Amino acid sequence: MRKKQMTWIPAILSLAVIFALPGCGGADNNASAAQAVAVKAIKLGQPADSGLSGKIIPDQENKVVAKAGGKVSEVKVDEGAVVKKGDVLVQLETDDLTSQVKQAEAALIASKAKLADTQAGARSQEIQGLESAVQSAEAALNQVNAAVDQAKSGFDLSQKTYNRLRNMYDSTSTVTKEDMDKGTFEYEKAKAAYDQTVAQQQAAAAQVSAAKSKLELTKSGATGNTLEALQADVDRLTAGLELANNALANATITSPIDGVVSKRSIQPGEMAQPGVTLLSIVKMDPVQVELSVPETQIGKMKAGSDVEVKVGNLPDKTFAGKISFVSPVSNANSTTFPVKVTIDNPDGVLLAGMLAEVHLKDSAPNGLEVPKTALIQKDNKTFVYTVQDGTAKMIEVATTDKNADWVYVKDNPNLKANVQIVINPSDQIADGSKVKVE
């Protein structure tokens, strides 16, 4: 009986081994599948001939400002108006400026006359004439003084009335806007009349002063120093007249360029402030395409090179352009370089803000750029490994050399931009291997 039991033991052990072996083999296979090969990979960029995307901008953009402050009397253009260089855009009020010019002219005339008379000398009858001139000038000044007093009284009265209306208008409803506008008009009218008489008074006073000085110089005779002083006065007043004329000219604001009014920021009746933008004018023929070129392609960009430009809004047209600027300095916070392309736009179909695609003429062959370290040679064929969902996939490719380190991969439906490829692949990788990108 004991012998029979012992003969069953080897048989049971054999069955146990047979059933245990498949279980052990399955565990080893699962462990191998779970262990992925660590690889390094890069993402492919855009194809070499896919073009560079940019935005169309005006060739010039000019902010029109006033050189001096003043009240706007007229704005002669609206947004969208086509203007030429020198066209009048905005006109400021010129009443005060015109008075200043006339005053400067009168002062200069008097100064020149005084210098000329002093240089010529005078006779007794001339002295009598000068005395009469002084009397006449003083009489004219007295008349102007009376007119100033009268205008001042009227201005003071209108100012009080205006202030009273303003207070009542701001604090009560007894004064209508029509009353307020009328009071404002009367106030401005009285002020203008007063300013005009003051200017006349100053001119008349200058005439009196000139007449008296001329008389005194004639009586005493001129010295060298006197003549130099008179000449200096003429020079000073000449400069003053030039400044007054410049101020008057600056009240007429003209277009600095040929272009289109893209924005208007001022209305008649408003105050123009020095240096504040009144209008914006853009020149849209030609236009510029502003690009940011990666450092891998900046070496192809040469100023003066011809390019072809396509615009998404105009799919049936191709525009000839020329590279006008290649920056030697990259953009801040990136390794891209600013580049500008100039395009003629005689029909005005290209608008600022449109997206454009720029293609270099005679560019490199079609295809993606791939480092040579990613290539595998096998059976006289060239392959690369792509990484898809953690799995290495071997893809056959056709290449042409770019340089010592890179090649162009010709069109391949299995190889697109932004796909990851393995660089420096090891012998541990095969088609279908599990990989982990470091």
C-alpha cells in the first residue's frame, strides 16, 4: 500500500509544475510590457515651405497734433477721408493771433522808422513835425484810452451778468440753457471787443513812445551806441513778428503725409491741447507685413529679397513683396526676429490687421526639417521613430540634405508638424516598443 502512494507523488508534482509554468511565464510577460524604454524626443516644426504668418500694418501712421493750444473753429475732414500732404485738416481760431501779428508789425514799423530817422538826422522843421507827431499820437492814445475804458466797463458788466447766470444755471432751474448760451455769447463778444481795444491801446502807446523817442533823438543827435541800440530793437521786434506769424500759421493744421484719416478725436468748439492727438492718418500704399521669424529660418531672410504674399481674405490673389527690414536683434522674451515685408497696394484692397502668409521665392524643397540624429538606416532605407500614445512607430522617410546636421523630409502622410520623433534611438527600441519621453 505504501508503495502505491509513493508512485502517485511524482505524478502530482509533475502536474503541479505543468500548471505552474504558464502562470510564471505570464507574469514575466506583463512585467516586460509594463517596462517602457526611456527616450528623448522633439516635436517637428512647420514644413520648410509652409510660409510665415504675419499681420498687415500701414506703411506709415501719423498722429496729428497741435503745436499750440486753441479753440477749434473747423474740422475739415472726417474718418475715411483721403488727404494729400499739405491739405488743411483742422483750423483753430485766429482772432487773437491776428491781433498779435498786427501789433508786432506796428511795433516793428515804428522801430525801423526811428532807426532810419536817427541815421538821417533832422532839421528844425523836422523837429517841429516830430513834435506835432507826438501830439497827434498822444491824442490818438487818449481816444483809444477812452475806448478801452468804455470797453472795459462793458466787459465787466457782461462778466458779472455771465457769472450770475452761471451760478443760477448751476444751482437753480430758473435759467434755461438758451439764456445761458445767450449770456455766454454776450460775454465772449464783450471780451473780444475789450481785447481788441487793448491791442489798439498798446499800438497807440507804442506810437507815442516811438514819436517821443524820435523827437528826443533828433534834438540830441545820435551817438554810435544809440544807433546800435535802435538796430538791436529792430532785430528784437523782427524776431517777435516772426514768432507771431509762426503762431498764426500753426493755427492751421495740415496733413504731414498722403494717406487716409483713420481716426478723428476732435470736434469744432473743443479746445485743442499741445501734443494731444487730433487725428490719425495712415499711409496704405504701400503696406507692410510684420513677421516674427524663428531663429531656424532667420538665416534665409535677406533685405531686398523678393517674396510672395497670400492673404486669407483674398484667396485668389498672390501679391509680390520685398523684404525691407531684417532685425539683427530678437524679440524680447523669445528667440524670434522682427522682419518686415513691403507690398504695393494701389487699389487699397489690403487693409491693416489682415493676416498674411509670406513665402520666400526659390525656397528649400517641400518637407519638414528633421535632425540627422533621428534617422535610422536599415536595408538601404531610412526610417524615423515617432511616439504615438507611448508607443514607438517606425516610419520610412525620403530625405534631402539641408546641412551637416539637418535634412528635409519629403511629404509623408504619416509625418506631420507637431508629431514627436525620437532622437538618438537605441537598439532597445523596435517598432511597437513602449517608450517614455524624458
